[in-house]
Amino acid sequence: MADAVVSALLNKLVPILVSEAERLLELNDQFEETKNELCYMQSYLKEADRVKRKDRNNVLNTVMSNLRELVYDVEDVIADCQILFQKKHQGCAPNFTSYCSPALFKARHRMGKRLRKINQEVRKVNKRMQSYLHTAPRQITGNDEDVGNLPLTYPIIMDESEMVGIEYDSEKIINWILEANECLTLIGVVGMGGIGKTTLVQKICNSESVSSSFKHSLFVIVSQNFKLEELLKKMLSKLDVEEEFVRGDDVRELLERLKSILDEKYLIVLDDVWGTDEGRWWDSLKSALPSVEGSCVIVTSRNEKVAQSMGATDKCIHRLQVLSDEDSWSLFSKVAFARNGGKCTNPDLEVLGKEIVKGCGGLPLAINVVGGMMLGKGDSIHEWKQISKHLKEELQISQKDETIISTLELSYEELPIHLKPCFLCLAMLPEDYELPVVYIVELWIGEGFVWGRNEKTAFEIGEECFTELFNRSLILGTDKDVFESRFIRCKMHDMVRDMVIKIAREESFFVSLESGGRIGFSVQSRHLGISENTTVESIRNSSTKLRTLVGMEMERNEIIASVKVVLCKVRWLRVLDLSLSNTKIDVVAKNWLSGIGSLQHLVFLRIENSALRRLPASIRNLHNLQILCLRDCPNLEMLPVSITTLEKLTDIVIFDCPSLECMPEGLGKLSNLERLFGFTPMNLGGKNGSDISDLKKLTRLRKLSMDIKSEKQIEGEWNVLSMLYHLQFLELDFEGSSIESEGVVKKIDSQFSAPLKSLRELHLWDYTRESTPAWLSPISLPNLQFLFIGGGRIKKMGPRFWDCENGVWKVEVLVLKYLKEMEEEWTRMRRAMPSLRLVKVQNCPKLRSFPLNDTFEDYRGNWSIWRKEEEKGGMLLRAHSAPIVFEAALAALEEGEGLRISRAHSASILYEVPSTTEEEKEGPEIQEISSE
């Protein structure tokens, strides 16, 4: 498994050595030798990995570890040369004087000496590799490693209705829940890891009969190592308690707050409980659970004794069994043959597939992971035979009860080379931790594991890598975006996490300074993670060759001070991500980032929950910086103008920094920007900064989020947005603004003087007019697919919204939130947007006849929803307001539609509206309007 980082870096470095030889300080000969040695070494990697896995060769392990260090050193030398080149020529073409400068001559001599030493060591590694493998190097091509892999660039999401083998289990537990008549019923779901306990309980909680039976429902992961106060905070957060009331570590206060909220019937799921600490934490938590008849607590655990110790009686403990052969094949087929709708059409593949499934032992996790692996193999009989053979070999080596470990490790072995280091990065995730998908992609970019190619940006490539890992069931999606079009948060199954940590240890990939500062992984690692329990000494003793430093929720001043010391010595750092536990730490407000200017290789910088007022001016030295992310920095007043000289910046992401008045002047110089979040235009007559017109130079911009806080910002060339030909995502937030004058409105409308043909997703927040802007029309937004409108004073959609004669809306998903005055009617909306497949509404009481019968709850609250696929020839509408009982029916008549009253009484009217499409002609569209 030791080829992951080495191969990924070699695939990246060899093209650089070829294409930039002339720029690398004229060290052509040394770099040519380096390239040849590394290419020769690259040809051994696959065979070395096979021998290492089969023979458990520790000596080969050491050789590969040494090689990885050398490859890292080569990348560092190349990066140093590139920086020196940039400094000496200041972005201009080199000339004779610059080449002959004494400083450059010394640097060239120093770099040459480093390269000669590296080349000597690489030759030694090559010789040792040959002696252990006893074989000639394999001839490879640039893409040879990934032959046979056919990645899907879109996620395969299995609906709950497609889950197999758990119908009986689900029905049994649902009956226990609905029949519970005690003050508190405790139900246990137990079984081995990977057997599907979490999946089963999630399906149960999402069922309509269960979700509609409880006022309060929450699902929390307990995990192996946790603190009661953190568990309580998670529970309160899921009950929509504001963050300010969840801070602090007083367990008694947290327990009392939880008890006061659970005032009516509740359902609590405690997932993945490993132990009860002799009952102490559970006794404390149980004291905060009121005695409310019919309330339930569901506990999932690998250990039945855990459920028993918490109070689950034998009659309320469900022991989950492995899947039958038939169900195992059915589940495997849904994943492995997703391209064909879950059906295997090749008899030969079916025979091989059933051999592979047999090795999974009926464990859903193993079947999902192996199925995802085979999804990438397509219909290649050769590839399927190889996998079947490798799985048998792994099972022969493994212990009897390690079936799932063998299948997981094989799934890693079969990952394409470019995915392996991306997967290893996930070893840095804490147990049962959910992280934004965007953050993971940014981390991969910072590490240099993904980069832009073939006209795709690095971020787009990173999203594809995430999708591949998701389709292979190595990453689990948790929360979807508001449009339900993609996952925005993810986590790992604990057994997958155990596997990736094991591999990361073997490859010395990551150092985790655990509680007490204990070194979790090899000290040779170039990746370091620290937490609030880390000791100062362990941080200061970390490697000077660190490439990644991640600090999560750091709290103590001495820890932050030690980080400041480390930053002065880790000159090859690529990723710096520091998250603080609060914004009141004195050190943070001072100069703890003063040494950041020395991190000239830094690619990704993220600061969260900090009290800093400004970034140090030395940030101008970070010429390789691509991603700058600042979140929850309430005191941040300004960004230094020098960031506009960082030409490699592709992403500026700013969230929840309310004191930031505007972006620095000259933002248009950052011509490589692809994502710009938190852009606040300069106020007319205010501080010097960037205004709307600066955006026109950002021709590569794909995502833009803009805050409009006053009319004074509505100046400049507002038509620039129509010049951003690659813009796919736009968010406009008018919170706190008061846009009253018609002149200002016309200025805003003029920004769409030409259609935004590339725009796919629009978020409009807190618009202050009663009618939507003129540019919100199918003419201005001809390819819009996702539309979100939230907050503000909007009552009606503007006239141009309905202008379907000159253009047709292509919107597929419509989300309306907190529009308390909006009075639009469903049939008209549906007619204007014929492509609608999903509508989500929250707190819009005056909408008329919208088909919002079902409710759905996610982390953003309760939604009323309509899904086109659930119509089945009929559609049920309810309007909960007496004055509008007849309005939808009358509207249908006014539009010339036929109407037949088939039932009428004081509470409701049922009527038919003729179908308008071929699909709808199969059955009448039944609609009910009730005045309850």
C-alpha cells in the first residue's frame, strides 16, 4: 500500500520536470537525472505493493518509506526553485543580468547540491528495490495505473425504498416504538460492525409512521471516545437550541436545558455506543430525560451487554443478522451495476460477481464497498477475475473473523492511484466527525493531490474524486444541500476509518497528537493534527518538514503560542488550518500569525473562530497561496491590500465576518479567482476598496456570493455580472439594506443587460422590494436549474417572472423560505416552471394551494415538500386558510381549465384539473383544498 503518496506525487512531478526544466534555475542536468531515476522507480511501484501486501515485507516497507521522503524532498526543491525564479524576475521575462546575479548564483549552487544528494539516495533505493523484487521494471504509460477504472462523475444515491434485507427488522422495531406505552422505552439494536445497524435505524426514524408520532426527534452518534458535555451539546444543537446557549462545559446546566426542552413525546437515537463507563454517563443523561408516556430511546451497539446495562429488556433487543445470499446479491447488483439500473446483463459477470459477494459474508458494509469497487471496473471480465482472485488471497491470509477488514483493504488496493492519497487524507478526521465536502476538496488541493487539468478546475477535479470515493462507499454523505442535489457534509464509517488509520500508520502519513500529547502515528509524518488536549512540548518537537498542520477547536493560550513557534520553522508547509474554540483568547488578538510570511509554499490557509482584526501584511509573501478561508472572525475589519498581488489565488471564502466593510482595492488583479464568497462592495465615500466594477476582470469566476448592505454600494458598472461567462452559482444577500428608490432598483436590474447563460444556481436573500427584480426571468436566466428565495418583503413574483413567451424556465428545484408575505398560487407557478421536480417551503403561510402535504426535517429545520415523482397520476393539495378555499379552483376556471367538483363539504373541496403532459394523461390530477 506504500505506493499511494509516492505514485501520486510522481504523477505530478514528472510533468513539471519535463515542462519547466528551463525555468528551474538552469539545473537541467540534475533535474534530468532526477526525472529519469523517478520514472525508473515508478515502474516498480505496482509490483512492490503486491509483494509487500502478500509477504508482509517489512524491509520493503522501509525502502518505500525512504523513497517517499525523497520524493517529498524533490517536490520541495522544485517549489524552492520556482519561488526563487518568481522573486528574481518579479513576474517578468528573465534577462542576462538576472541570471548572473550573485544571489541567484548562490541559490543555484545550493539547489544543485541538494539535488545531487537526492539523486544519490534515489539510486540506492532503486538498487535495493531491484534486489528485493527480483524482477525487471514494468513498462508503464502515464495512465497505466488507472486502466480498467471507469469512474462515475455523479453520485449513486440509494433511496430507502431500495434497501434490501431489512424489511422485517424495520417493521418489528417500528411496532415496538408505536406500541410503547411506558414513560420511557429503551430499545437496543445490536450486531457486529458493518452489519447495517445505523442504516436500519435511520430508515425507521425517517418512516412517516414514526416521524409523525413524536414532537422531538434527534439522532446522535456517541462513538468510542466522547465527553458527556460534547454529547449534550450535539443533542441541544439538533434540537435547534441557539449556539450561544450551548457554549460552556457545565454538565449540570446542559442537562437541565435538555430536560426543559423535552417537554413532550420524544424519540432519541444514541448510535454506536461502545460502553456506559460503568453507567456513569448514561445515568447522568437519563436524569435529563423526562418521563413522558410513549417516549423512546434507541441504542445501537456492537455489544449486547451495553444495551442491557442501559436498561433494554430482552424483548426490546433486536439482534441484526447478516444478509441472505439472495439479499446480498441484490444489494451488490444495485451498486455494482448502477449504470444498468442495478441489473446484471452478463451471465459471466454474474458468476464472478456471486463469487465476490460470497467473500463478503453477508455484511452490508463489505458488499457496498466491494460493489462500489466493481462499479469502477465496468464489464471487463479480466478485471472481475482479478478482483475475485485477490479477494480469495486476502481471505486466506486473514483471520476467520476479519472478512470485512480484508474486503475494505482490497477496496483500497484497487483504488486508482490518484484517489489513494485523497483517501489517506481522511485519516485526519476525528472519530464520527462530519466535515463539509468543500473543506475536504480544499484540503486535497492544498496537499497537491488534485490539480486542474483538461480544462477542469482543481475544485471540479476534487469534487469528482469525492464522488468516486462516495460511490465506492468509502465516504458516507450526511447532509444534502437545500436543493437535495449534492451532499455538503460527509463522514466515514468507523470501520472504514479504522482501516484508513491503519494504512496511514504504515505509510507514516499522519501524526495525531492525542490526549496528553501522545504521538498517534509515526514521527516521520509530514502531517500533524493537534487538539485542545495536546501538550506544548509535543507540538514544539514536531517535524520541521511538516506539509500539513491542522488544529481543531484549540483553546489554551499556550497551545496557540506553541503553534506560533512552529510556524517559524516549517517553511515547506502547504496546508494551515487553525480552528479555535472561542474568539476571546488573548494571544489570538495579538501577533500569533506574525510568522506566516515565511510560509512561502503555503497553498491553503484557513482561520476559524478567531478574534484577529486583520491579517499580517507579510501575507504578501505567500505567492503560492490558492485558497484563503476566514470564518467566524467577528472582529476582522479589513484584508491587506497585498493579497491582490497573490496571483495564484483561486478561492477567497469569507463567512460570518460582520466587521469586514469591503474587499481591498484592486481585487480585479486576481484573474485566477474561481470562487469568491463574502464579497462586500465598497461604500461610496467610504474606505478605499473594491466595487462592483472590479468583478469584470474575474473572467474565471464560477461561484460568487455578494452582500449588499446599503444603497451606497449600488454604484459602478452593475452590468458586469453578465460579463462573467463561467458564473454557475450566484448568491445575493440584501440583509440590512433598504433599497427603496427606483433608480437603485434599475441599477441592480441593469447587471443582467445580457443573459447569464452559464448560471445554474441562484440564491436571493432578504430582497427588500414587494416584487421580485426584473432580471429574475427566464430570459435573463435561461439555464437556471436551482432557485432559492428567502426572507425579505416579497409579495409577488414580478411581471417578467411570468414572461414565458420569450423564454421558458428550466428550474428543476424551487425553495421558498421565510417569505411571510408571498401570496403566489401553485397552478400558475407550476405552469410557468414545467420542469419542476421538487418544491420545498418553510414558513410561507400565505402561499395558495401549494401541494405541501409531506414534511421533511433536516438540520435547517422543518420543510413542507412536493416531489414530482410521488404524484402517480394524482396530486393532493391542501391550503390551510379559509379565505382561499375556492381561489385555486377559481384560478383554474379563469385559466380555461376544466373543473369537476366531485366532493364538497365545509372543510374541503376535491376537484380535477385536466392533465397537460403525456405522462399526466395516464390519470387525472386530483387536488384538494381544505379550510381547516
